[in-house]
Amino acid sequence: MRARPLLAALAALAVACSRGQGADRAAGPTASTPRAAAGFDWEHPAAALDLGAEDVAARLGSFDWSAAIEWTVSREGDEARRVRAVEHHRVKQSATGEFEVKAEIDPGLGAGSETGKELVYAGGMTYARARYAPFRERPTDHGRDARRYRDESFLSARALARLLGPALELRPAGDAEVLRRPAKKLAIVLAKGAAPASPVTRPADPAPDEDTKRRRAFVDGLRPQAATGEVVLDAATGAPLRFRLTATFGVDGDPTVHATVELLAQVKALGAEVAAVAPPKALPDERKAAGVANALEAAGLKKHGEEKGGREPAEDAGED
């Protein structure tokens, strides 16, 4: 079916936001590195989008954050199609470094295509589960992949901003108050005549298959046409409190295709109003079938290094 590349491209776009693939784009206005909290550079406010969850917690204390992202891709003409993908993210970050992250993605490809993942890092242990599955301990992770997964959710606003590239501007739009804290509003404006975002740099090998080529061409060909919204930053520290964006894109080489994205990301609670991050009830980490492992142990046939305390295989905490 010739419409399939459009569906595949939309699924790739939905995952791109949650996995930060847009971060490989040219940084545009987010290239400036934020200064220390006490001296935030208000001449370059877009640098606030580069602040990770731990950076924000250092400025604001513990916080609870959520985001909803909706992609719609449509094709006009004889093969008219319209596909909608939705993401929901939540991060609860403690000032002590512990955190929870949850992400659910419906790529709009029909029943059974929805995915989700939840991770907790508490007490020096990573716990992970796929959608509907029980938590399992991940003792070999040491928080490494858990932090990566958290940042892929929390930095979704930065990924979308980088899709807009150098055309993105933030202009002062007055004062506000968020969660009883003074804040500054900045309007999102798409500058006319700005150069498009630089294409993603990828290794030449291995050569991608045809489906991957089509998806990459779609993402690389996105060109912003309009953008509205606002960024609200904490007045004392520059930490992002709310990010709202609606943007439309055309696609180079295919004037019949248009994409629209809507994002609302915001801090929902701060400080004492944020519940402590606690380890969930979890099953032990188990990489082999228990029956086989127990039989080998009973027969004295466990391989050297598999005794208690032996090194466990490397893993990705995002997998279950």
C-alpha cells in the first residue's frame, strides 16, 4: 500500500520526540549554555530548554512534571491520509537525585501498537517495567540508562525546538505567576527567512533499508511553516515551568504532506508538595529460565563467575 511510508514516518516522528532524536539537529537558539542558577543569562532565555531534570531540581527543589505531545500527519490528493500519534510523559524528580519516569506512546497505527515504559531510580537501584508488566530490579544499571530514559522524556521540548531550528525566537511577553513563584513569559515566534535546521549527521554504515530511508527523508525534510506558543521561566532561576507549542511543517519534495505538532509540558508541583520517590514492589532480576538455572545449580554445573556476587550481563534499563 503506497500510503504506508506516511504511517511509518509518523510513528518515527512520535518516537523521535520521546527519544530525543531531534537533539541531533542544529541547536539554533538553544545553543547557549545556561549559566549558574544565580546568574541565568536572560539575553539567551532559550538556553533554559537545555536544562535537564537534575539541573531544574537544583534550582527549584523536588518537582513533578508532565507533558502531552500530539502529532498529526496528513496527505492530500488521491491518496489522502491522516494519522494521529499521541505521547504522554511524566517525571517526578527528587532534589536528592531519585526519580520516577513514565512514558506512553500511541503511534496511531491501530490496536496493539501502543507502548509504554516506567522506571524508578531509588536507593541506588533501578527498577523498570514495560506496559502492564511487573517491576523488576535492574542491579547492573546503576541509574545510567534510567537517567538517559528520563532525559529523553524531560527534554522533549528541546527536541521539538530544534526541529524548528534557527527560525525559533523567544520574545519577552510579560510577567506571570506559576505555583506561587514569580515567572517571566516569552512568546514563541517563527522568524521569516531563517535558514532551516541542519540535517541530522549519521554514519554511512551500515546502509539503511528502504523503510528507514523513507522515514529519515521525511524527518530530514521537515520545514517549519508556522509556530505559536509560549515558554514560562522561573523569574529567580530561569528554570522552565511551562512550555506550550503548536507548530506546522511542510516536507521538502512532497507538497501534499503536512505535519502538525502540539505540546504542553509543565511543572505540576514543587517542593514539599511532591511525594518522596520510593522503591516499588519488584521482582528480582532474572535473565535465565529459573528451572534451567536451578537444575544446573543442583547438579553443580554452574559456570565459573555465576555464583552470587558474580558479574551480571550488561543491559539497557529501558528494555523489559
